[in-house]
Amino acid sequence: MSMVSVDVTQNGSVRSIDTLCTAAEIDECLSRLSDRQRPLNIERQRSCDERSLSELSMGLSPHPFSRNADNSFRFMDHPDGVLTPGRRSGFNTPRSPNVFETHPMVAEAWESLRHALVFFRGQPVGTIAALDSSEENLNYDQVFVRDFVPSALAFLMNGEPEIVKNFLLKTLRLQSWEKKIDRFQLGEGVMPASFKVLHDPVRNTETLMADFGESAIGRVAPVDSGFWWIILLRAYTKSTGDSSLAEMPECQKGMRLILSLCLSEGFDTFPTLLCADGCCMIDRRMGVYGYPIEIQALFFLALRCALLLLKQDAEGKEFVERIAKRLHALSYHMRSYFWLDLKQLNDIYRYKTEEYSHTAVNKFNIMPDSLPEWVFDFMPTHGGYFIGNVGPSNMDFRWFCLGNCIAILSSLATPEQSIAIMDLIESRWQELVGEMPLKACYPAIESHEWRIITGCDPKNTSWSYHNGGSWPVLLWLLTAACIKTGRPQSARRAIELAETRLSKDNWPEYYDGKLGRYIGKQARKHQTWSVAGYLVAKMMLEDPSHLGMVALEEDKQMKPILKRSASWTL
């Protein structure tokens, strides 16, 4: 069976016709494979297999998509290897005809996404966080950098890059503002967490007002905003083939300022980035201070994207050298010390403590008694994941979705580790996906531990919000990770789960309960990134070439020699 994708120009003429395999065909082929210990092969009809995804993506050069020996997808990135504009998903949106028979939620989602658009002086510059008029706005009427990313990807996939370009330029302008919190000035280069458009009806003017953390709960500046900005700039360049935006002196300077903050040398002995609680998607006290996996994975991906975007001039070359050194050290550190599988878990269980000198096995002086009981049952025979945090006498064994998915997409995870992460997700589907994708972290912290770690936060009670809550926006990250590791059937399964409730529940921000059965007690409805995350997941599954915007193939030069056994050898 095949699908026909018709790309239509603005004047309504047909520009091109492509034939694609449906996800159902892929599922049928995958169902024949029973070996879960190796990457799943994706056997296709000739129309998909022999032509290759690089041909299907119309204009990828030199072939960003190729095959690994195990037949999983591989992405070859190159400054000149970009997607040409105009290739749309074919979903029923105001910009494209209803070519495919698709879920009715798609049209509704596009309508909601367009209603969320924010305009500044007549131009769309982003989307607000939520359109829930039944609740007090708080800061949900602002454009958040991290929240806009799935919206931006949806617009790029639908052939509407101008919105993304406007957003990138406006946030870049805000970066240069003087930023003070209680008379203390933030570092040059910090990107805002969010901004809003202020209308002056008397003077008939509009201005942008940015929030760098001075208005945020906890007064914490966002570390992830700068990383998401670089990642989105690369996605825009990859999608449109327009490198002129990234090559603008302002954009080059903006990247260098972000990198200067992150690559600065200090007292830290680790290549990971030291962060406060509340500096990322988990923007409240949740015990992620130190070296949270989400920030390290985004840091890694942003550094790799910057390598592709920085110009090779005098200033650019200096940063390229610094980035290369940091990436090599960061990849070794993360793959060696943040990685947990059954073999490593058993090693920690038998650790000796108070070891000294370079010969120490227990380098961080982890006490075996600190191992939580749940992790022994949670860890499958075949599978593994990057734990939440590693520091002196500290290992946070919680599983965090965003960090592990970004680790797969950025190739911070080796191909073997990527497969192990997917093995764990599929083995623990009920716990991590349940009835609504997808747990932000697992498990929830409860009782006395909850009081100490969260400061009795009433929003982060057990199995709610960041503390084990289920976030539909994470669907696009899971889908991207599934496609990259050759498991689209798992993505389809998760999307179909979301389609049973998301629209009926009015697109909530998050769900509560161990299975994600209940709409979050303080969740905003008509949450924009819940809408956009669903759309991006659908479009990626329909056209896997979109994955090239957010996925990078492994750099073999950064691959460390891991001495310990890994789960796939058990």
C-alpha cells in the first residue's frame, strides 16, 4: 500500500507528487521480527527501501539519510545538507489539502495552534503557552522559548518558516537586554525564559517585555532557553536550506555569547554543566540541582548544532576548538558515569566506599545503601537509561523522559545505548506510558522524601505535574526517538493512546496518577505545546525525513571505549 503526497504552491498548482510507505506497512514488517536484543530491522517495499529516505525528502544533499548495518536510520549532517522548503506533511491544515485520510484531531489541533499565535507589529512571533480562558492567565499568556519549540517544528514541517524566523530574531534581540534580578546582573548571553507583547492603546505602540527569571516562581534563570534557541536555529536551517539567517553577524554573536557562558572554565572538575533547581522544563524545586540529565543532553545537542552553524572565521574557529574538546569530554563522562543497566546496577550494589587515588572504581563515593529499592525491579534484563544526576556521593536514579530522548536524538547515547533505552521504555510501557503518554520522570517521590525534596510543593505532589505526571508534549520526543531507533510501531501505539483522550479533555497541560488517568489537578487546558507535540509526532510518523531537523548521527571520533559491560551483552 502507498500514500500520495501532493505539495501545493500558494496559488494552488500542484508542484510535486511523491510515493511513501505508510506506517502501517512498516508496522506489518516489524511485527515479523522477534529479536528484541538488537536494533529492529525495517524491511520495506521497493518504493521505500531502494529509493531511500534521502530521495523521499526532496533536496537533502549530500544524503543525510542512510542506513546502518542493522538497517536502522542514520542521519549524515553537513552544513550543505539541508531540507528544501515546500515539502509539507499533507495533513488537513489551512496550508495544505486533505490528501490523506487522517484523524479528525489533526484539523482541530491546527486550528488551536493558529489561534495561539502571537503577533508583534503585524508579524507572528510565537505562540502563547495556553488558551485556557477559564483560569487566571499568570504567565500562560506569554511566549516561552522552550514551549515554542514543538510549535516551531510543526510550522517548519508544514512549510511555514517565516514564523520561526521571526521568533528567532526577536528572542535574539532580547538577549542583548540588560538583565538584573534584585540588583544583580545576569551573565551576557542569557536567553529569556519568555516574553509577551505589550500594547499601548494611547500611543498605539507595541513593545516586547522579556522575563529572564525575575518574575518566575523561585526566581531562577532558564539554562535551557539558549540551548533550545541554537537547536531551533539549526532546525530552521536544515528545513529551509536558508543558511543566511544563521550566518547573520547577530546570530553568530548570539551563539558565541551562549557558548561563552557554558564553556567558561571555573572550579568544576566535571565537563557537565552545573545548574540550579528549576532551570529547565522542571522549573520548580524537584531535587535536580547539580548536573541534571535534561540540561546535559540539551547542552550536548546544542554544542553539536553550533558546530554546524558557526562560521569558520577567526572568532568561530576558536569556539569550534573549544566545543570539540568539551564534546569529547562530555560524551565520555555521560556515557561512562550517567549510564545505568543491569550490569552497572550490580556493580554499584557491590561498591566499596572511601576509595582514593586514580585507581578508585567508585569514583564518586556512592554508598550502596543509597540505592532505592524500586530501581532493582524497574531495571529490565535488556535495557538501560541515563540516570537523572551524578555528583559527589549522589546518584539520582530517576528516569527522566526528555533527557533520555534528547540523548538518543543528539547521539549522546551510542547506538547500543539508544536501543537499550528503547528496550527499557517498551519493557516498562505501563509505568512510563500508561494511559496517556508520557511520564516526565519516574517514579514519583512521596511522603517524607517529597516534603524534603520539593519543600512541600502542593503542585508537585506524588504522580502530579513534574513529580511523575504525564505530559502529552513529550509525545513528539518519544516519536522522534522511536523513528531514529527503527521502532515506529511504538510511536504509533503512543499516538493512538493520546488520540483517545487529548481532544476530549481539551488538550490539558499534564495528567495525574500512576497511569496518567486523570487530568492534572492544576493543569491548564488548551495547552499549546500539548497541541503542537501531537502534530509534530503525527507529521514525523507520516514523513520520517522530518526527523533530520532534530536528529544527529553519532560522531565516531567522540566514541569512548567503555570498559564496563552493557545491557545488550547480557
